[in-house]
Amino acid sequence: MNVLTLNAGSNSLKFEIVAAEPDSGGSDEGARFGSSLVAGTYDNIGKADSAFALLENKQTRHKEETEIRDHGHATELLFGWIEHGGAGANGVRGLGDIDRVGHRVVHGADRFSRPARITDQVVREIENLEDLAPLHNASALKVIRAAQARGGPRIPMIAVFDTVFHQTIPEKAALYPLPLDLSKRHRIRRYGFHGISHRYMMIRYAQIARRPLAELNLITLHLEGGSSAAAIQRGKSIDTSMGFTPLEGLMMGTRSGDIDPAIVTYLMRKENMDADRVEKFLNKECGLFAVSGISADTRELQRRLSDPSVDLAVNMFCYRVCKYIGAYLAALGGAEAIVAGGGIGENTPVIRERIFEQFGWCGAVLDRQRNSDTVDREGAITTAESRVQVWVIPTQEGLMMAKDVADYVDSNDT
């Protein structure tokens, strides 16, 4: 089965065509991931330097600048590229060779507990959740509508939700200290995000270590422009750093992460910001970008660590990751391993060193040579004798989505 996965970011659209093998069991324990046939991305959507790129092992092998007006337009370009044989060399001659399409949707709240076949009702439900993830759900909807228009009714389309993996978080961690009736009325709780990525890293580590999920305590780190940590106990998420929205938690590329909530109302008074303006500020104008004064991209920042503001930004980022690791070690009562993935986690040894050199006290002893050598590939970066292992596992959201889409069995439930 050929599955096209579509992953809409705030200003990008990642795609991957995966040859997936349906597994009627559908369990994480014996997960079988398919093989990637072709992958690429539409970047800087709506900007002057928008571009289309083809990727191989996450590295750019072809890139061309092209006008991309919005996420819907990017989807139209992709479907046209497939239909006209763009992926022909990879065995996909046209849209007729696509069996299913999977759409990553960031926020499913408490409405979706598993992947869902996209219907008019499901689209309405996703629309109703836009105010919880305004930077992401709206983009996903544009992609869904454009894909439906180009793919027609022949190709089943499945929504895969980032929040599903974290629905096992217990109430003591999921609820905020607000009046319970208010929380229930407005569905305010910790939903968590990057669930597709955290789940993939968990499964892949279990396969590498040849350990049953039911015996594993792990901390997984999805570190890139949007970053999050998760505490996983016996194969279930019990806590995660992102919360009601993707703004909470770690310091990120342009997002503030955790701040004193009084700062919001203080800024509204002092800077004459309304609610929309302060929300945009905290999501788009803070984080590594704001503190460094240069960039949100750690690839650029690591080249300029001699700049005091850049060094400070990187140190702040690493320190906040350390705090969450420490908290989750306590929540789990210890962990067998810590797994890092995402762009920063996979290919930025200097940041990994600043994070993990702190954890010798718990038995995770960083091997600097291993750390330096492990870039964009799986591997341990701690010494062989370490009681707690730290692994780099490049996350494969496309493969994880394709497995869920291939395993999806239609029913009357949405």
C-alpha cells in the first residue's frame, strides 16, 4: 500500500510517500514500519523565498525556488507534481498509485482518541479546535481541502492526531489548578503534542534495545523549532511539556515556552497589546530568535557561539531541557534511557553536549566522541557502562503516520 503523508507546519508542508504494509494487529509492540519511496518539503510558504525541495535521509538533494501562496497552493503543486510523474523514478507513476493519504493534525483535543477517516463531520470538528492550535490546525485544514479537491473520493484520507499519544496522561498531570467546572466547560487540560514523534522514538528504541514496551521507562525529546519532552512509563505517556496548546514547555525557536502567566497581562498593559497581539508575540517573536537577536535556527547559532547573546540563548535552551529531564526522572522514578530526536536532537552535537554533560549524577555519562560522531543517524552517545543510556534516534513522523494510516480500519466512529 502506498501512503502519502502530509505534515503541515506553520509555514511549511512536508510530504512523504511510504510503501506501507498493513498490520491488522495494529499494536505498537510489533510495529512494522514501511519504506520511504520519496520525501520532500514546501518551505517558507507565503514568503518571497518559498521553495520546493526533495530530501534523501532528511538531506536536501534537490531544491528550487517557486511561488507558494499558501498551504492549499502547496498541496495543489504537490498533487500536480505526483500526477505528472515527479515521483516516477521512485515507482509512483501518478495519483493512481496512491492508495491512501494521511494528514497530520496537531490538535485533536479530547474529541479524537485515534486516527479518523476524514469526512465533513471530522472537518467541522477540526475547525472547532482551531482556537487551540491556531498556527497549525488552520494550515492542516487548507491542506485537507486542497487534497480532497485534487484526490477526489477515490483516495481515502485519514487524519492522524498529535494529541492521541498523550491521552494516557493521568489527571494529576493533565489538569491545571483551575476550578474543575471551568476546566471541564472549556476543555482546559494538558493535551500534549508531537505525539507522533514521541511514539516513534519510543517504539524504535524498544526495537533497538529488544525490550518489551511494558517494561520501559523512557524520556523522549523532540528538539527542533517546536520542542517538547515526554515521560513514558511502560509504553504510555504520563506527562509531556507542551500543554493546552503547543506554546507551553521548553524554550523553542520562536516560542517562549514556560513563562510567568502574569507577564501576559503585564505586557498587555505596558505595551498596549490586545489578546491576539500578545499571543502572536509569544508564538512568533520569542525563544531562541528573541534572545539571540539573530536566528531561531540552531545551525546558524552554533556557528556564532562567540556572540554573548547567542551563547546565552543556547544556554537557556539547554538549561530548560535539563530541568524537564530532571523532573521526568523524578516522575518516572528513574528511566532506562533518554532518547533525542528532531532536527536539533539529531544533528547538533554542541547542544546535546551542553544538555547531557549534566547527567553523570544519574548514571548517564556522555561520551564526547560518540556524541560528535552521531549526526543524523541512530546511536548511543553515552559510554557503554552508563546506567542510563542516551540515544539519538532520528524521528520518522512520515513512517509513523503511514503505519497508522495503513492500519486504519474504517468504522462508524470518528
